[in-house]
Amino acid sequence: MNKTVLITGATSGIGLACARKFAANGDRLILTGRNELQLAEIRRELIGQGTEVLTLAFDVRDGRRAKELIERLPEEWAVIDVLVNNAGLALGLEAEYEGNFEEWETMIDTNIKGLLTMMRLVVPGMVARNRGHVINIGSVAGDAAYAGGGVYCATKAAVKTLTDGLRIDVSGTAVRVTNLKPGLVETNFSNTRFHGDTARAAKVYEGIKPLTGDDIADVAVFVTNAPDHVQIAEVLILATHQASGSVIARSNG
Ligand code: NDP
Ligand code: 8X3
């Protein structure tokens, strides 16, 4: 059965790859992000390939706007089968005692509160229908802190806890909840973290073949296609030469 899949942060990286992979899987898509023009471009691309697409431009930190848009979805889009809670970011790599207050707030508001807002808005419908799947994009960073990543890692640890909490709360229903935890994925992530310093961002992926957004999107599609009685609760996806958030065997190291 083709599903209606809502993806946050669908304009780039893992979110965009999920849009393309779910489209190829025959699903219909509600694509959300902050950049209206990019959303329109992706919509054009996917509609051209026969996928039904609705776009919603909003910032996941704006809970009121998110609520308005989700509550006023056109009837034919109101039944969301899969929520891919992907929008998120890291900012900076300073020691925790030297970090930037505003950057902390942005990470916490986006990665934790934004993700929680989307679950709060979408999951009640899933529970009422006794059907649905929430995929939260966590990270290997949520398993253990690494130098300079304390606040980002804490947000991803929170994603794990919130995902586990939701799984407990919906366990009496047929709603499934998955925490997808990627390791190094080459996207715009490091560019954002280093404020557009592309040379510094490129160094993150030097001497190792990193994952791609497609690698993560393949797993996202796979977990939703598992039989109804199978709940893939958590998946850690690492590049072959990465063992943890801080152990990476680089060929140039
Ligand atoms: P990208 O920077 O390529 O994509 C991030 C996406 O999130 C963009 O579409 C971005 O939109 C969107 N976004 C950021 N802030 C907001 C916001 N406030 N409201 C709405 N959308 C927002 O990075 P990735 O694809 O790598 O990141 C996607 C997720 O994967 C994140 O949660 C990240 O933490 C996680 N992750 C990434 C890993 C990696 O190595 N790349 C590894 C593990 C997890 P905009 O362009 O408007 O900023
Ligand atoms: C992104 C992966 O290890 O760069 O969550 O923090 S990492």
C-alpha cells in the first residue's frame, strides 16, 4: 500500500534523499523545510516522476505555525502514515565551557523541541487510526559525547530518550517507532556546523568513505516496509571505517 510520508528538513542531505527514496518506493510525500524555493524545486522534480507531493514551508522551532499547518492539512493529506523527523543541525565544535549560548539554543530548539513538536502534532492521528510509523533521526553522537560536541550529542541522546518514551507510550497500539542513528554522512551538516567554512567541513570526511544520504534513506524505507508485526526500534548505521562517534580509522591518519 502506498503511504503518506511527512519528512522534515526535506531540502537537503538525508531528508532530501528520504524524499527521493520514498518516492521511488511509490509513496506520497509531504515535504517540509524552511526554504520555500528549494521545496518547490524538489516538488517539481518528484511530481515530474509521478509522485504526489505537498510542500509546507515552516521552521520546526515555530510550534504555533507547525500546529496551524498540520491541523489545516487538506483532507486528502490529513492521514499521515510515516513521520520522518529529520530536521536538525550541529553548530560549532567549541569546548562546552566556551560554547555559544545562541548556538546551544538553536540546537536544542531544533533537534529536541522541534522533533517533539512534530511527534505531538502527528502521533495522535496515528494512535486514533491504530496505524503509523515514526522515524526519528538520532545519531551515533547520541551514544557518547565527543570533544566539542557535548551539546549536539546531548540533543541526540535526548532524541533517543524521547523515541524510547514514545515507543513505550504507543506500545498498546500498532504504531511503530524507530530511532535511526547515522554516523558520518556527507551532507551539508558540517558546512552548517562550521558556518560555511567548506575547507574545514571537507576535512571531516577526509581519509574515509563516508555514508551518503541515500544510505540512510534506504534504511528508512526498509524499516517502514517491514511486516506490521516487526518494529525495528533502533538502527546504528556507520561507515565501515568508523567504530563510534570518536573512533574513525582514516587512511590519511
Ligand atoms: P543537512 O544540513 O544537509 O540537512 C539538514 C536539514 O534540516 C535541512 O533541510 C535544513 O534546512 C533542515 N533544518 C535545519 N533546521 C531547521 C529548522 N529549524 N526547521 C526546519 N528545517 C530545518 O544535514 P543532514 O541531512 O546531515 O542532517 C539531517 C539530520 O541528520 C539532522 O537531524 C542531523 O543531526 C542528523 N544526522 C546527520 C549526520 C551526518 O553526519 N550528516 C549523522 C547523524 C545524524 P535549511 O536548509 O533550511 O537549514
Ligand atoms: C552527526 C554525526 O559524528 O558528526 O550526528 O556528530 S557526528
